[in-house]
Amino acid sequence: MKAIMVLFYVMMLTIIASVSMVNGSPGKDDYVNPKEQLGYDILEKLRQKP
């Protein structure tokens, strides 16, 4: 089960990275892409699980 979580985590990171590159510079903190924010929220929930 843990392996699935790790795989999912890595996939999400890859998706977020590609979305950031498509949107332009990752330094734009004033505007957050909703899809990107959703990805970060999911990652946070995964991190909080023991």
C-alpha cells in the first residue's frame, strides 16, 4: 500500500512540475494555477497521513 502512495506522490510532483513549466516561471507566487493548487493540497493530505 505504501508503494502505491509513493508512486502517486511522485506522479503528482511530475504533473505539478510540468504544469509549472507550461505556465512560465515558477517564481510567480502572486498567481496560483487552480490545478496546481489542487495538486499541492493532495500532496499535503498525503504527507499528513502517518
